[in-house]
Amino acid sequence: MPSVRLFVRALPRLLMTALVLAGCAKAEPPDTAAADASVDCGTYVLEHEALPVHAGTCLLDAARTGAVARLKVTRSTVEGDPIITAYATRPDGAIEVVEDTRADGFGPQEVTRETCTDARLGDNGLELSGCTS
């Protein structure tokens, strides 16, 4: 039965091709509706430099116009541990700030969330006020 033998020899190649093609499919994030409707102001890994002005302006402009926007900033502690801060504007103009210090070996190792009603661009990046937990 040459056709069966040929099929058995070709089966691993067919399976490998199917796996490769399946891996090429675009994976959608769980909250695709929110992600598709929002403005991406960027993801930055900063050591000692300030947030780029265009990133802060992007977030502030979105807040002023009621657009939904996201910005993610990772800064290192003196010891080199990452502190991740995610900013998200809301349609009412407020900015939600989530700070993750769980990887900071010398810090509180927690995730905090606050909502701020006022923000401006300062010398070192975003300066938020009117914040509540």
C-alpha cells in the first residue's frame, strides 16, 4: 500500500505546516473592543530621562477631547527594579493611573490605582493632581 506509506511519511510535515500557519494568526487581546477604540500614546522604558514630550502631549490631548488613550511607562529604581505605570484617559477627561511596584525588591510591592482630574506636562513628564484612590 504505497499511498498509505506515503501519507504516513507526509503526515509529520503536514502537521508541522499546520502548526506554523496557526502560529501566524494574529492573537487579539482580551479587551479588543477597548484596544481598537483607543489611542496608543506609546510604551516607554526610561532610565533617568524624562518622558518624551509627544507622549505626554498625546495623553493630555486625549483627556481634553474625551478620547480614550493609553500610555505605558517603565522606570527603573536605583537598584534597577522596574516600576511600571500605565495611564489611561477616560471619556470624562479623567486619567486613570495604575502603578505596579511588585518587582521592586525594596519597595511596597503592590499595585495601586488612582484617578486624577488634572494633569499637565512638567519638566520631568506628567504632573498629575486632583487624584483619588
